[in-house]
Amino acid sequence: MKKIFYSEKYGWSFPGKYILLAIPAIVGLIYFENIFINIILSLYLFGCVIGFFKGDR
């Protein structure tokens, strides 16, 4: 089975996908001081953590 593939439901899938998607959220939490933006980034980061453990399958 290929490590990089595309599915109609999840889009592109490859090892480390959710780690790469979580990097902007971590940087944003460190950089921004606005509470509203931090809440949005925290929810996004939480979704990345769920995706990391659950996967695309």
C-alpha cells in the first residue's frame, strides 16, 4: 500500500500530515495575545490531535 494517497473523503493522506497541520496552531498560540484567536487556534490544535490519533481511515 502506498504511503501517500488521495481519497475523496479525507483528501491527501501521508505520514505526519497532522503534525504538519498543527505547527501553525502552535506558533499562533505562542505569537498571538488575542483571546479570541487563541480559542480558535486551540480548537484547531485539538482537532489536529484527534486526527493524529484517529487517522484518516
